[in-house]
Amino acid sequence: MNTDIQAYNAKQSSADKEICALLSNIIDENLSNAGNKIWHAHPVWFLDDNPIAGYSKQKKGIRLMFWSGADFDEENLNVLSEKFKDAPIFYNMVSEISNNDLRRWLEKEKKI
């Protein structure tokens, strides 16, 4: 994993650190061909130089975002805008993360 992303994860509180570590591991496993870096101060994964998934610390929790998530037709992802195709989900505990959902969303992101 990118050392800058490891450093980002390490700066988080204990609960957030666990969430970030799990998210980055699952994203890395499922997007093995993707590049990743800190982009606009947050971990982001790219396919063909296009951002596809990333996360950041927000007031509501750790925000996992998919740049094409509005096209996933997934109930758990919040489509916030009609103008953009991004859709996030927020996590406050590692137990809230569904590995199956996350893997399915990453597969959809690769195809879209």
C-alpha cells in the first residue's frame, strides 16, 4: 500500500484508524490494477487516471465515496446530486462495513 495512505490512516483516531485500514485493504485487494495516492488530502484510487474510490474523515464519520456510485443503483449509497455521479456512504464503526457490499460496489465501479 502507498506509504502516504498508510500515514493518513495512522493519523486517525483508534476507531477511524480501523475503518480506514479495512477500507484501504479491501480496496487494494479488489482494485489491484488501480493506482492510489493522497489526492486533495485524502486517499483515492484511480483507473486510467480517473478517480474511482476514496475515503476521508468528515464530521459524520469516515466517508467512502465512489465517483460513479450514482449509477450503481444501490440502496445504501447516498446519491447527493443530480449534477454529479458520485455517491458516498459513512462509517463510524468497523462493524458497519459489509465486505460483500464493498466488493460488489468496487466491481461495479470497475465496469462503469
